[in-house]
Amino acid sequence: MTEYTIYHNPRCSKSRKTLTILQEHGIEPRVVLYLEAPPDVGQIKALLGKLGLDASQLVRRGEDAYKSCGLSKDSTEEELTAAMAAHPKLIERPIVVKGKRAVLGRPPENVLELIG
């Protein structure tokens, strides 16, 4: 069986709900507390590939770090991934990975795409 991994922020209601949905389906994922153990640029790029997104779709623009890093809608993939690695609060959450696929748990029910 392929292992599930959730990039989780326990303070986020969407992240908690996504984890609950996994557990309700008998899945105990590997939990990565990404604010405590931030992914590096390579890991972020790998996640983006599994999600089928570019960095601008994963970055949280409302965070203070977005402005303090000088990011804008014109920022490059390199600038965005570097900022997310340095400031993990900029990473939209939760992200659930199963094998070569991943989904963003917004809404949490998106995780159902990976189950089954």
C-alpha cells in the first residue's frame, strides 16, 4: 500500500479536517509539521510537480512574509519557491501526497481524489 503524507498545520481548520477525512477512511498518514520542518526548494518543486501547480498557485499572498520578501504577481518560480522554503507560512495547506500524486486540501474533500 502506498503511504500517504500530509503537510500539516494543526492550527489550520482545513488541515485538521483533511487529516480527519483521511483517518475516517482508515488512513494514518505520515504527518509533516512543515512549519517546524520546512521543505527545501527541491522538495517544494517536487510537491508542485505532484500537484500539477506552479508556485504562484501555492503561495499564500495574504501572509506578511509575502510583502516583506518583496514578492508580487510578477515574481518568478525561483523567487516564490525560495521564499516558501525560507518562510513556510507562505505555503498553502494542507498538501496530501500519495505516491506520484498530491492534492491541496482546499476544500478538505479534495483528499478523496487520492483515496480508493
